[in-house]
Amino acid sequence: MVAVEWSDGAPIYRQLKERVVAMMLDGVLKPGDALPSVRQVAAEYQLNPITVSRAYQELADEQLVEKRRGLGMYMTDGATARLLASERERFLREEWPLVLERIQRLGLNIEELLNPQKKWGDK
């Protein structure tokens, strides 16, 4: 069994959803692939099946997976493109401003950012 550490900072269903999203973005899950069953995930990670169902339902609500009656949940064809678009937008809106602020605070220039292995004294 895979040992998983769940953070106290977010609900477990959301953390599980993010793990599935990461698998999609990393190419572990590809369009048309079946997601592990709710029962399988619940047993493997020692979670309540309702928790797993909630994570899967959010993925379905975002059209990243589709339910096939009697067969399970499958990654949709456009899921990767939708995920990349939303993750890029979220990065630019939420994360990039903080990164940019830190870059400016530290006085880093483009050359230092593109060549981080270059030592400070090697100018």
C-alpha cells in the first residue's frame, strides 16, 4: 500500500483531487484512461468512499472526467487542455505576482534568473 501524508491545510477530498489533476498534467493519466474505482482508492488510502466520490464529482463538474454508467470514471479528451489553461491562469493570477515581487525585492536580473548556476562573483 502507498503511504500518503494528508495535510491539515485543506480538505482531503480537495487534496485527492489535486493528486488526480497532477497525474493528468504529468501524463500518468491520459484522455480515455479510467480512473481507479472509488472503492479501490478508498481502500488503498484508507479514506471514506464519500470523500473519494466528492473529489471525483468535482473533477466531473469541471468536465475533466466523465462517468460511464457501470464502467466508472474516465478522463475526457479535452481535460489536458482545460487543465493547462486553468492552471496557467491561476499561476499568473495568484503565484506569479508573489514570485515577481520577490525577484524585484532581491534585485535579480534576467541573466541571473536564466543562469542560476552562475555564481554571484562570476559577472
